[in-house]
Amino acid sequence: MPASSNVASCRTRLRDHPPHFSESNPVSRSAVIFDVDGVLIDSYQAHYDSWLKMFAEKGVSFTEQEFRATFGRTSHDIIGALYGDNLSDAEIREWDDRKEALYRDIIRESFPAIDGAVELLDALSAEGFRLAVGSSGPPENISLTLDCLGRSELFAAKVTRVDVTRGKPDPQVFQIAAERLGAEPSECVVVEDAPAGIEAANRAGMASVALTGTATREEMSHAMLVVDSLRELTPAKLRSL
């Protein structure tokens, strides 16, 4: 589906807030790398519902306990871990593709943006920050999310699961994002919602910011900064980390 169709299909109030670009501010020597699920989009329920629908089609059960235990891993890895002994590689890919297609259908109908995400992206862009996405999600999901936010053009780099060979907590996804931004690790701040993502940022030598919701403050205590809302973050605060 073309990006223009994605934007048209996303029922979100964010269309009322056009992106702001700054032409007067000098380019900052700072960069921010965002995870997507749980950071820019409140995707927990949409992912869970799409799993339930896909597994129901296949005639197998799936509990929320299983979902919570595997949340943050790729759908391909989850299917392989749960049913890999009984499925071929081709079948795992087919189940994976179906699950992610169902997920995209759900968020097109009702896009659950994280509160404060658009305002933070606009503020960082206006201050000259270089922005990137570093996610284990498929590129189709990431593109749809950024299209629905109406802020895809603010991101100079987008790293998804097709770009990496090792998942979080390995730092590879953030290392590639920094390289594509032309930034040193010490110049980067990572915003994450999962303990594995915070560990990956720390191992990459980057400042880490944890957004609670998916995990508790205690589970994210290894982050440099823990916040309960993106509205607690400002360009000045991120620059000072």
C-alpha cells in the first residue's frame, strides 16, 4: 500500500499538527534513536489482538502470559520458539506474514500514538537533532507507524529487522542507526521501553532513556534516565545526558 494511502487510512488527530522544521538553528552534534513499539506507538493491544486472530485461524491457542513472555521479540522468532518443531521454515514465514498483516489492519483502523510523541519529534527536529528509528519490527510496520504519525520525513535513518542479524540486547541495531546518521555512539541518545533495548543501548555506549509502560521502573533501572511520559523529555534534557 502506498504511503499516501497509509496516511489517509490512519484515523488520528495528529493531522492537525503539521511538522515544524527549523532553518535557523545550527545542526546539533546530538542524535536520538527511537524504538517504535511502546515508544512512538502504544502497540501492545494491537499486537496481542493480531496474535489471537492469527493463531485462531491456525487452530492453536495463545495466552496473554505467552504474549508477555515473548513481547519485544520478532514474530518470526516467537512462532519458531512456540511451534518451530512442527512447522517448516516456509510455514513459519507464512504465519509471520499473516500476523503482521493483521497487525497493520488493526492500527490503520485506530492508530494509538504514544502521548507526546509528535511534540517531542517536532521539538527535537527544530533544535537540529538527527533522528533515527532502531526497531526489531518489520519495515512495513515501521513505515506505517511513521506515516500515521505524519513524521516519516523527520527521520534520517530507519533500521528494522531486515537490516540486522542479531536482535536486542545485542547493540547492532543502534550501532547501524548511529552509523547511518554519521554520529558517534557518545553523541547518541536511545529512547526505549524494554529492558533488552536499554541493555543494547548501554552496550553500544549510548545514553539510554527508558519509557515505562511496557516495563516497570525497577525493570528499567539500568537506564541513564527513566520517565513515565515522553512529555518529560525536552531537547535540553536529552542534550545534557
